[in-house]
Amino acid sequence: MADVPPVVVPIDLGDLVLRAPVDADAPAIAAAFADPALRQWSPPVHDDALTWLRDRADWSAGARVGWVVAAADGDQVLGSVSIRVDGALDHGMIGYWTVPAARGRGVATRSVRAAARFGFDVVGLHRIELCHAVGNPGSCRVAEAAGFPLEGVMREAYTYGDGRRHDEHLHARLRTDS
């Protein structure tokens, strides 16, 4: 059975930190949500950054762990990573995004790896899935670099920000994977 801590547990990655979202992050989150690529390849984004932040900061329901990804030397918001948890199945679904300035620098890959390790070691998950639109090759590179091998294609599996259904790649990692 999965065991989500009741409060956000920070993860120090040296030059990056996965930390609790705070209200002061709202302008950076609103700016991130204005990015056309984020709007295209994410679920429909919230119009209210503060509501999004408070939702991610609340782990009390045991259904999600989530962090803001920030630069350790200035707290600049670089992205987000979270895992939706199905405790009954010891299963999770990881999602992430980065701001344009953080793309191509390994920020998403390192954040996904760290969040997955937390999901396995602390929450007790056995399997974590990662899905992305087939048309988003950057997310495919992140998934594979973070140790999530491709398992298959799910046809017209998800409606993205453009309002259209897209085929998705399904990647997954098991606790027993090296």
C-alpha cells in the first residue's frame, strides 16, 4: 500500500531543488502557463496560478506528491514535477513541465528521476507510468533519459491543450528497474 507523506518533502539536487510550491511562485507559474508549448502539450492549464500552486502543495489527500522545480541559488521557478498516486495499486503517473529557459539542460530529466525515486522509496510505489503526446519528441527524450522505457502507443488517448485527441507514448518504470 502506498504511503504519501502529509506534507511536501523537499528534494535537494545540488543546483536544483524540488520544493513546496508557495504563493510567491504565482507570477512565475502564470508566466509559465502562458508559454505556447506548455499550453499545447499539457492538460488544459489553469487560469489561476494560485489555485494550481495550493493544489500541488496539498499532499493531505494521499493522491499526489508534487513539487516546484527551482534553481537552488535563487529560487527561480524552472518547472514542476508530480506523481498522481493510486495507493490501492501501488501505481503512479508522473507528469512534468519546464519553462522555456530550462529546456535542453537536463532539468526535466533530473527532476523526473528524483521524483520517481521518491515515489518508489518513500511512497512505496511499484510502477510509475509516464505518458506524452507522440508529437512531443522532447518529452520522449526526457522519459528515456530518466529510465522510463517505451512500452507502446495508445491511440487517441488524451486531449491536449489544442482540444484534439492525440496518440500517446506510454513509458513506465518499475521499482525493480536499475
